[in-house]
Amino acid sequence: MALIKCSECGKEMSDKATTCPHCGARHETGNAKAIRIILGIIILIISLYFLLSGINGM
């Protein structure tokens, strides 16, 4: 377990914690952040596909 600083209150907390024990701010773990980024990329690719196929279909 490593200690990190809370981005809201600046106090130390565990890197495994999902919320700060001092102020209650939510923090994403590394896995949650990676999943959110991957889902964002997938949604972007699908959106671009439909946008480009709509332009080519006109």
C-alpha cells in the first residue's frame, strides 16, 4: 500500500481507497481510470464510423 495525496483536501490516503477518509472525495483506482479511457475511445471510434458512413452515403 502506498500513500497518495487527495486531490481535494491534500491529505494522505491509501492508493487503494476509492474515497478519501478525510473529506469523502471520490478517487478512481488505476483500473477504473483505464476502463473509462478505453470506453471513451470505443465510443469515439463508433461515432466517427457513423459520421463518416453518413457523409459517404449522401
